[in-house]
Amino acid sequence: MTATATAKREAFYRIYIKDCEYCGKQFKRSAPIDVPPKYCCWACRSKGMVGVKREKYVIPEEYHEPIRKMYANGVGTGQVAKMAKRIGVPRTKISYFARANGWGQKRRSRDYQWRWSEKEDDIIQRCSDAHPKLVQKRLRAAGFERTQSAIEIRRTKLRAVQNRSGVSANDLAACMGVDVKNILAAINKGKLQAKRLPGYDYERAPYMIKNKDIKTYIQDWLPEINIAYCDKYWLVDVLTGG
Ligand SMILES: [Zn+2]
């Protein structure tokens, strides 16, 4: 033992001379100052400790009623952790204590949290262009709580983006064989109806142009559109489809 360790031991330990609580024999032992020894040997200790509850953390009696009330009002958003900090015991100690008293823990069922309702899928489908943050807002307004990443995963699974109607200005320009500037000019002049995607900064939001608007545009402004530049398969699809 080093000199410091010896000093430390002397500071926190002392020599006790006591009678054994099991066999009654007198013994002499060094032990921590705040933990006086009770038994002369391990054999006596193991016999003497039978039936003795050893609790490191004890919940004081004055907290029993507040804990009962807390569980009655519902937990799940940090109330138990807060209470544990107040008492100074681990969080699990309180939940075990509550379970032992039959106050229970109110939990949502697995189904409730995981299964997507038709209403939710409908909202995701309708907002397939929007930023997940906005979709989350819409879902919340309808009474559903989902994380943004959960929404993104669900959106991929539903193929919501592929299923949306309309094309971007860039795609339309490629199909019509013109520069995107021409398409944007047509939109700005009000010749072509186009909506900006929600959820982005408005100035930067991409356009989403529906097939029926493209059809109307081609029919109304035919003189200034060069059909020869258009992709003919796409054109037929737009004009006949709708
Ligand atoms: Zn003994």
C-alpha cells in the first residue's frame, strides 16, 4: 500500500471492537467509519443476513402519495425521471415500486404506435410534394404524431412521390424541346398554370405542372409552340391522357 492510500484508509476507517450479532463472540476489525461491522466472520454474516432486506435506495414514505398521484395522472413524458431526481433514487426504483403497488404504467399499445391509418396515408399522399416538416404539421392537425423520418420512410413505401401528378418545369422543357427559360416565361405571363411545391422557401420552390394545364397551354398557345421540337410520344400522351 502506498503512503497516500494508507493515509486515506486511516482517514475513513477505524478499528472496532464489537460483539458479533449472530454468535455473540467479541471481535476486532477495521471498517469504514460510517459502516460499523456487525458480524465476526463471513459464516456468521451469511447466517445473520437471512431474511434481511438490503436496500441501497429507499423511497421515503412522504413520497408514496405523490408517486401514486403521478401514476394516476399518467406518465410517459418524463414525470418519473423528474420525480427520481427529486428523491435521489434511480428511475427504475420508482417504476418497480409503482408496479409492486399495482399503480401500473400506462403504455400505448404497439399497434397504436406503429400501424399507419388510412387517413394518415391519405394525408401523406396528398402532401407528397411537401417537405416532411409540413406533412408532420398536417398530420398533427389531424391528431397524429409522427417523426419526420417516419414520414419520409412511409412516403417512400407508398411511392407517394412517383404517384403525384405533374412534372417540373425542367422536365416539361425537356419534353417540349425548349429551354426552361421559355417555360418559366410562359408561367410568369400566365399562359401556363403552375403551382409551386409547398414546404420550400417560396422563391426557390420548384414548379409542379399538371398534365391538364399542359394540355390547355398547348391548345391555347399553339401558334407559338413548335410541335416539331416536342417529344411526340409524350405529346400524344398529354393530349389524349389528361
Ligand atoms: Zn459470529
